[in-house]
Amino acid sequence: MSYAKRSPWLLHYDASSCNGCDIEVLACLTPVYDVERFGIINTGDPKQADILLITGAVNDQNKEVVKQLYEQMPEPKVVVAVGICACSGGIFRDCYNILGGVDTVIPVDVYVPGCAARPESIIDGVVKGLGVLEEKQRKMEAER
Amino acid sequence: MSDIEAIILALVYLILAPVAGCVLAGVDRKLSARMQGRRGPPIRQPYYDVRKFMEKEQITSNGVQDFYVACYLLFVIVTGCMFFAGMDLLLVLFTLTLGETFLILAAYCSGSPFSQVGAQRELYVAMAYEPILLLAAIAFYLQTGSFAIGDIASSDGMAVIPLIGVFVAFLYALTMKLRKSPFDLSMSHHAHQDLVRGMTTEFSGRTLAMLEVSHWYENIMLLALVALFFMDGTWVGFAVGLVVAVLAYLLEVYIDNGFARMKWQTALKSGWVVALVLGVGNVIVLLLM
Ligand code: SF4
């Protein structure tokens, strides 16, 4: 079993979320949900993160930011799109500045739908992401 | 203390300190979580973290920084070994400062504004606690007539009784040295602070693992320094020292959770006031006695 699975560090980025999903992401850290019991730390540093959690749809202005954050993260890494906006653009899909879901800019591994996504489903999505993380880790080791 | 004993003690430190430091870090996180009403990660979490860092892809913005962090690890280990071998206390403190300097250089050379500001703050905090550490060494010399840790540890009577002012000042410096809130200005083990990860912002992968292991080594050495105040050459002194060292760490965890981060001005001023009043005051009393 890879250790990445036991100590996944999150990087949370708010693309153009209405803040509804962000509140739910932060709720995961509170005593009620306490994601730290899985070793998850909500870090602000892409270079130390394993999982990129993006809320909200991507727009013209932050497209480069999202790309850069993704590129700064060391392998293995996993992207989790939280909320229907991040999955497909959601209610903002037809706005003039919106490109669509996160997957229009970077590859997404796990989609967590919902408006807003509930803390339970966010944790569920992250745990699913751990499986992907382990797979990528194995692939990396095989290539070495 | 004979040479053989000294070498054995240094080797024991070399092997057991990371284990003890890792457990201590795990207890720290568990306890912090409990204080916040959470369940918290398993005690082995710091070990998992370090193993994960070692598995990750290595991204380095400036190759020199890895070298500097490796030097930090090396000098922290050397410091600890010298301490446990009972060598000169002044030499131990200076070597520790040298290690610290390498860490600051590593943060400075990475180019990220976050780690640069973190390094700057670390310098201020170092200015705040260094006088206290030096005064502690001087006070030990005045009390026991020797700078050698071996002699200090086997001198008659617990040094803490005449050195109580210096001891309290040292506990104050310990908060800064362990980088606990309110003095975790330069970097913090808690996520999401004003400087992202401060000095460690540009460190990832193996570099971060090295840094974490150095912290384990360093914490054990610092707690041993706390215990040194109680050593009187007997088992009682050793046991009391051990218990007080653990209690001191628990106190630091409590302080860490109870305070918000302070400005560097506060750290510097309060550090010097504590050094002047408690440290220098204590030394003057020792000189007059
Ligand atoms: S999914 Fe709903 S709650 Fe989340 S960002 Fe979009 S509109 Fe807001």
C-alpha cells in the first residue's frame, strides 16, 4: 500500500464558485467531519499537495492559474472537481466568461456533483481520489 | 563519563531520537485535535507523511536548497550527538545555530516571496531566542563550574533551583525554537497561515522529508536540554528531568493551541525582555552569591 494514500494533502482552489461549495469544503475540516483523521491536511502550497480540489467553473481569467497550480504539483497527483459547477459549468455554464467544467483545462479524476456538494460526498470523492492516487503511484514505481 | 559511554549515548541518540521525535510529533497532532474537539490522525501519521514525501516526484526550484537542507539535517544530528556525548555546551549551541543558518539560507535561495519573508522572520525570532540560550550556558557554567555537559549532568544538586529564572526563560525560548504558536511566524506545521507554508513553501518531496526528520532530532535534543536542568548525577534527577521534559512539551502543545500568531516585533521585544529580566537577573544573583 502506498503512503500517499495515508497522508493525502489537499490544495483547495476556488475557480469561480459562488462560495457555497467552498463553505462545504471547509466544513470537512470542522470537528463534525474532521478529515484530518485520514491524515488529510488542507495545505495552501501546491508543491506539497497531492490532491487538487477545485470548486466552481473555470473562467477566462483563472484558466492560467488553474493550469499553473496543476503543473506545480509533484506527481502523483489527483484532481477532484467539487460541485456541479466544477463538473460541467453548472448554472453558470452559459455565462460569457465561463469556459465550462474544470476538465476543459486540466484532466479531472473524480467528479463530485451537487449544488452545493455535501461534506459527506466531498469526503467520499476524496477517498475515491485516494484509490486513483495509489494507482498512479504504482504506475510511477513501475516506470522507475 | 568515559569515552565509551559517550560514544554509546551518542549512538543511542542517533538511532532512537527519530523514533521518539516521530512519536512526539504524532502525540502533538493527536492532542491538538483532541483540544479542538476532533478525533485526530493516528499517532503514526508523521511517519506516513515522511514516507509519502519520499515517494513523491522531486521538484526543486533551486538545486542549492536541497544541499542546504541536508546540511541542516547533518548539523542538527551532529549537535544532538555532541550533546549526548557530554561535550561542551557552548559548542553544542553554536553548532545548532549553524544548522539553523543553513535552513534560513535554504529558504532564502528559493526565490519565492513566501519563503523569503519566512526566512526574514526566522532571523528575527533567532535574534529573540539566541540571547536566552547563551545566558543558559553561562548560568550553567557559573553554577557547576564547567561548560561540559557531562560534568553539568553529574554535578551535585539540581541546577534548576538556583537557575530557576534561566529555566523559565528557556521555556519561553523553547516555544520559539519549536516554532509553536504564538511564535510560529516563519513556518507552521498547521496548514493555511498567512505565509502559506513560510520557509518551507518551496520544499517538496525528499527535501521536506529531510526537514521533518531534522525537526524530530532537534525536538528531542531541545527536550534533553530541558532535562539537563534537573540532572544531578542520580537516577532521581534523570527521572525528574524526563518527566519535566515531557510536561514541557505538553505545555508547548497547549500554548500552541491557545494562542494566535504574534508579530515579529512582539517576539523580538518579549524575547529580549525575558532574557534581560529572568536570564541576566538570574546570572547577576549567581554572581553575587
Ligand atoms: S455547485 Fe452550486 S454551490 Fe457549488 S459553486 Fe456551483 S452554484 Fe455554488
